[in-house]
Amino acid sequence: MPSPTATVLLVFGRGVTRSGDDYVLTPGSAARVRAAADYVARHSAAFRRAAAEGRPARIVFSGGWAEASLGAAEPPPGSREGDLMLREALAAGLDRWADLHAETRSRSTLENIVHVAAEGLLPPGSAPLGLVSDAWHLPRIRYLTAKVLGLRGADLIDVPAAGDGDGSERLAYLVSRVCLFGVRDPGALVRRERRMVAWLRRAERALRRRARAAPVPAELLEQVTNTRSALDGRV
């Protein structure tokens, strides 16, 4: 039996950066758009069939301004992750195959999913849903998607982008599973994640203060910082 094909894709951003007076996608964000385009090209027959059957395909690009976690200024309208990924998708002609939408409020992986759901950007009967991100990011996305949307297992299809691994992501995934255990309400999930990030930020500051008086393993501080950064949207 052939593997199912997702004709609804959710693409996760990986940051934007300044280039002169403009904002552009980071290489990681651009790679995720290319992964979505490549997936559509490989499964073009399924996308044509969906349109013929009256269930138009859809691709949602989700990402606001993760750099807010570093204190960076908010970009102007039209220059957030979702906006710029959508622009690149239009340039690649993906609108010929699917309805394209952008979510631009979120600053973390969890908020990506929560805001896409709240804004009704995923059509009814979206399963199987294609999740487009780096391979190392997809396990945490699957866990959070199950929490927010109730989709799991065969209802989710991984669409991995080409990208370097991130050593902090595994710990971020484990921390999420522990700290979000038993929570289902989207608002409560976001509040719990914000508390988790605030706790890690306090731990960072405490370790830096301690390092002034006595040696602190550099690996420990790096691990805490990178885990906080991953949970705060820097993936």
C-alpha cells in the first residue's frame, strides 16, 4: 500500500535577518520553503487530485519574530517569518498547487501551532498533515501538534528540510514533555511554556553569577542557554 500524501502542509520558520534596510529569511527558513516546494513537486498528482475532488490543498507558513527573545526590534509589517516564507513560495509558483496562508504572530514552535489553530488556517479534515521543518525539530513538533490538534501517528507526515542538526533540541523536547505533561488547553500550554523559559533564563543568570566566583562547567551553561533559546523560538 502506498504511503499517504499530505495535501495540507504546515511550514515552520527558522528566523529572519537584516540585510541593509530589508529583512530576509535565514538559510534555515529558506530551506524549509524549498522542502515544501520539493514535496509538492514529488506529489503533484495528489495535489491535482485534491483540487479536482473539491478539497483544495493548503500550505500554511508559520513564524512571527523569534528574534524578539534576543531583544531585537520588531520588523515592519510584511517582514516577519511567515510573510517572507509566503513571498518566497509565491515566487516559486506554489500558489498554482495550493492555497497559501501565513501566520505571523508566533515566536515559538508551540505558538506556531496554537496560533495556526486559533486563526482557523487549517481546513477541516486536515489529516494527514505534513509538518515541514528540520529533521531534528520534527519530534518536538509532533509532540506539540498532538497536544494542540489531537493529531498523532499516521495523521502526521514528516517533511524534513535540509539543515544542520541542533544539539539543544533533544533536551528542549525532553523538557517540554516533562513540563507540559497533562496540559491540553492551548492557553495553559503557552503560559506553562513562558514560565519554563523564564525559569531557564533565571538559571542562566544564576550560573553566570556563580561563574564569577567559582568555575562553572561551560557545557552546563551552554546547555541551559541553548535549551532556553530553542524553547523561545530560536529553532
